[in-house]
Amino acid sequence: MTDSKEVIIIGGGAAGFFAAINMAESNPDLKVTILEKSGKVLQKVKVSGGGRCNVTHGCFDPKELIEFYPRGKKELLGPFHSFMTGDTIEWFERKGVPLKIEDDLRMFPESNSSQTILDCFTESAEQAGVKVMLNENVMKISKADEQFIIETKNAHFKADCLLIASGGNSKIWEIIKSLGHKIIEPVPSLFTFNIKDPILEDIPGISVPDAHISIESGLYESNGPLLITHWGLSGPGILKLSSLAAIHLARLKYQFSVTVNWLNVPYSDVLEHLKAQKNHSPKKNVLLKSCFEQISKRLWSKLVNSAKINSNQNWSDLSNKQLENLAEKLTKTEFTSHGKTTFKEEFVTAGGVDLKEINFKRYESRILHNLFFAGEVLNIDGLTGGFNFQNAWTGGYIAAKAIADQ
């Protein structure tokens, strides 16, 4: 690229900042400006991972990594061969931000604070000469004389290259439509299930480490930690399932059946365990203590009651039918969900710019030259666990390289 070329990036989030830093460092002649609609940048980064920032996931094989993306799997394979987990770790380490990997393979800064990532980005952007402009809400984008004209509420900007990294912004999607692109109708991708049921009443905060959850008679299913909340069911297992089934559940208007195997163990094995418990502890009260370490006493009490077992019954009192009922409740508890609650910290949408219209070797529009996209603005979304950030880093890096190398 020749001197004084102007690059505008719409969106002061993860993908936008990552792209801005990489392109400005690669080509100091570029004039890079980030336009952020709000008064603060990187707010989603700040709250992610409970304030720790789940930077990426410890999967180092592109073919394995793409399996964590319900939408965009095929398109990401090539980009992940160019920039993925190992490159992300190396990039942050060069910036003085070492990452650590946890038992579930999620990766966080060693500081355990998202502020470390925010400071890294804002300081790196400043050192690279990136201009960040706040409260610049984009109203219109047009193209004239090979330049993009970006109109905000406050000003007009001109750009030789435009990168849109605005995340799930409905207004920007409408503007992108006006440029000739197709937008896949967005729907929430990570959300919890609203369920009113006696089993879940009065025990918010109770969790199990590895449940098997399915919806609509096994049409979609997932495994993972499950958390009971004031409004129903949440936790990684639920969020994974909501992502996999996002479009289907939107069509159902979030009215659907849910089946939970609290132990992720087959019914027959659980029944045998209950029979063994009856033989081993005949005189002990059934409600006294859960016979599965994964099930807390409070949840155990709820499941026992729902299996029509009285509070004064000992194990020796239980009929075969009662044992079968309890095994059924432990492995096939059925609920009905009557809505969703957005998982605010990890808010992600399924939908966005149609992937057929993007050249993924450059993250460039196939419709308009020098128009680039990165992050959630595209119809790409991953499961919870660092995958959506990895998508942002990969797209931001490849788009930045394509722009800087022109």
C-alpha cells in the first residue's frame, strides 16, 4: 500500500482492535482509525469469562477446532491453518501477556483479569498510532471514487479500505445490506433455558459436573456441567446446546422439551447401583444422603420426592417400581422450557453476513473490493469456551494482513 492510505474499522471490540494493531504494526504508513459507537471500547472483552476473559481454547488441531463452530465450520478450516490457538498464545506472550490453560482447556491470562487484555490492546493500539474515536455511531456507508464514505451522527469519514467488525449490531447489518450483501437473519446463540418446575424450585446454585442434556426427543444433545438458576437451567452444557440448536429453537419460539440425565450414565447402570444401595444400606433413610457423589443432598431430595418416595422410607422399603422411578428421574428428567434468558457475558448471535459472499483467504467481500469483515458480524459463531474470541483473532489477523500487504 502507498503512503497515507486511510483504513476505517467499525467496531471497538475484540476483532476490531486485534486487526487495527496488527495492520498498523505491519504497515506503519497506514492511517488506521477505529470508530466505536459507545463511549467505551472492548466492553465484551471486559465482562467475558466472568471478568477473566476466556481468550481462546486449548485445541491445537484446525480440524478439531472447527467442530466447535455450529456455523462457519467449513469456512474456518483454511483460516485456522493461517492463524489459530498457538499463534494467539504467541501473540499475547510477545505483548507480555502470558496465558494459562485450565482443566477444561479454556485459556485465560495468567493475571486472571480481563483488564490485562484491555490494557494490552489499548496500549498496543496507541503505540502503533491507531486512532480510536468514541461515540461515533455509524448511520450510513456508501462508496464513491474507490473510497468508502462513512457517515456518523457527528462526522463524515473517508476510507480506502473498510473493515467492519461491529459484532451483532442490527443497524450495521442493515447498512451492510444496502451495500449489496445478504444477511442471514440473526438469532441468539448462547442462552439459558427458562423452566418452571417443582424439581428446580428453591435450589438455585446447585450444579452437577457432567450432565447429558437433550431437546426435542434427542434432536440436539450435549454433555457438560449444568447449573440450576432462579429462572431454570444454565451452565456450559446448556449453553453448548443452545448454540447447537439456536436456529431450531428460534423457530419454536423457545417453547420446547428438555431431558436431563443428571449423571450422564445409562439408566440400566443407575438402576443396578440403586439396587446395590438397597442391599448395602437397607435400614438407612433414602432421603438422608445421595448415593451419587455428583448429586447434592438438596437435588437428591427433589429427585427422590418426584419419584414418589416418602420421606420416612428406608432403602429396604422401596419397591422395584420405586427404584425404577428413581432411576428414571436420575437419567431422564423431563422439563418444558418456556423461553430463554440471554447469557449476557457471552452474548453471541447466529446469523450475519452470508459466508458465500466472503473470500476467506482475505476476509474480504466478494461484492465490494476493499471491504473486509471480521468477528461476529459474519454468520459464524462458536460454542462457549473461548471459541468466539479465537474466531475474532483469526479473522482480525487475516483481514489486517490482507490490508497491510496491499
